[in-house]
Amino acid sequence: MFERPASGERAVVVQLDLGQGVIAERLAELELLAASAGATVEGVVQGRRATPDPAFFAGRGKVEEIADALRACNADLVIFNHALSPAQQRNLEKSLECRVVDRSALILDIFAQRARSHEGKLQVELAQLSHLSTRLVRGWTHLERQKGGIGLRGPGETQLETDRRLLGDRVKLLKSRLVRLEKQRRTRRRARDRRDVLSVSLVGYTNAGKSTLFNALTKAGAYAADQLFATLDTTSRRLFVGGANIVISDTVGFIRDLPHALVAAFHATLEETAHADLLLHVVDAASEDREAQIAAVNTVLDEIGAADVPQIQIWNKIDLTRAKATMLRNDCARIERVFLSARTGDGLGLLRAALDEAAQAVSARGVAPAVPADAGAIMPEAGSRAPDPGPHMLAGATFPCDK
């Protein structure tokens, strides 16, 4: 018989190098995720493997090291910065005799804490049930057989089958409710289209500063904090720039290895992004791992059908890099990147000018206001010389025309 151990808040985090690179950044992100979920990181276990171990992911020797760290730190929770299979999770919990949580379950837990709207709560519950459905089998082995004995034999449902059926019924109910909410959103979108309103969505890696930028532009007072997934529910505000009428939306932040169940559950909400006229892709300019973060965001955009939506990259937090606020264009003279600080307000005027130009392009010519971030080389504004951003601003950036 195997009962899952009770969970605690004193955690040992595990980060293995499987060839992903930038391990320090990934470990710092995991610690932020753990803190966002309410856990206290008491110890860190690192290692290197060519491939994950089929039974324990980390290998038996590393599992013993994790057990030693648990005893030394008096911890009662292990958090893996990787996706574990149900069998690996079960084997680890048996061996370590404590609750083991993988990256997907940790993100789902954070989403469950942060959801505020009715739709957000439905989406999180659907994602959690989808994740749980893969972990029913042999998770509670004492429920897999009916009791025998005189008067107790005969046809009937095992407890595990009952749990699976009830879970399936709840998933169907949640999906039907989300379909109704999606129809309402579609109606509102058609109304905006009839009023010829430019639809702009803020997207980006979590904690890149989207909500801070949203507040700086709209004075909306939306919740913003230095934590991962501070905002889950989509917030929209009207914005007037020049003569343009714009609806700008702040969406949930993305993260690498985002659970597929979560992407599927939030697909209806994220569909607003796919129908936007322009994406403002907010990038943390101060992060050494920004190129991988940009790639992770573009991967999710591709999953939800928004890969072809024109986007302008907003390199935020230049106050931390001592860079200059500037605006860069591609070889078609279209705005490609804006460097600014949402916290200090430096460069917000450039972003407003970019939004005004994008709105005029859509209204006057009916063409895309921008191009994807990797579609052309950088050149100064027409008729002027753009200030040199310096190597600290463009370090790590690559452009196709430079190849």
C-alpha cells in the first residue's frame, strides 16, 4: 500500500544540468517559483546527467544526496525543476518519504493561489484535473481492489474507477462553462472590430514587467509585484495616443516548460492574443537569459496560433543596465524594438509614438504595423541617426542579416 506523504513548506530544490545551459538563472527562477508558492527554500541539490534516470530521474546516488539534504535541513518537501513522470514521482516519494513536486505541479499551485476571476478559477481547476488524471493510476493502491468476503463479492465499481469517472464528469462541466465564457468574449471582440479599435496585447516572460508597463501607460492600478505570475487574469483598458483609439490588454506571463495542461486550459483567454492587431513583447533587458526567455515566449505564441501576429519587442528595465532609451527600426523602416524603463518612465514617450505610428499604419494603409522581431536587420530612424545603444544593451542579440 502506498499513501502519498503530507506536504510541507520547508523545501529542498533540485536542479540538474541536462545540457540546457544558464543553470544559475534556472535555479534562481526555481527559487522564485518556490517562494511564490509559499515555500521556504532550505537547501539546494545540483547535479549533472546526460539523460534522466527512468526510475528516479536523478539516479539513485543523487536520491541519497537529496535524502541527506532533507535530514540536514529538517525539510519536508522536495521540488524538482523538471517535469517528472507519474512513476518517477511515485518512486521518489517512496524512497524519500516526503512529498515530491515537479515544475508543472509547482506552477499549477501558484496559478491556483493567484486566480481571482471566475473564469480564471475554472481554467486553473481544469488544468489541475488534467494533470491529476495522469497520476490516479497506482497512486492509491489500496483503492484498486474491492474487499472480498461473503456478501461483498459481485459487480461494482472500484474506488479508483469512481474517482476517474467523477474527475471526467467534472472536466466536462468545466469545459462547457468555459465554452460559454468564450462565446461572450467573442461577442465583445466583434464589437471592438466594428468600432475600428486597435487591439494591442502585452505578452512576455513572467516578471518581465508587463503589469508595471501596463500601469505606466494606462494608470490602471493593476496589481504588479516583483514575483512570478503576479497577474493571471487578463485586464484591458482603453488608451488614447494621438488620434488613435487603442484597447491594450495585460495577459498572463509565460515561462519555459509551461505545463501543456495549463496552455490548453488558458487557450480561450490567450486566444485574445492571437486576435490582437499588435503584440508588445516585453523583455527583461537585465536578464542574462533573455534570449532563451524570448524563445520560450515565441514557442507559446506558436502553440496558441499567435506566431504570425506582428510584434514590437519592448526591452524593459534599462534602468538596471544603464542603457539609453531609444527606438530601433528594421530595414523596412518599421519599428522593431523600443528600449525603456517602465519603473522610471524613461522611454515611455517613444512607446507611445510607436503605438501611434502602428495605429496610423493599420488605419491608413491596412498593413501590418510591425514585423516579427527576427525578420530584418536594425537600422536608424529615417532621416536621423539613432544613438548607439552600446554593447551592454545588445549583448547576446542576433539578427538574421548579420549572419
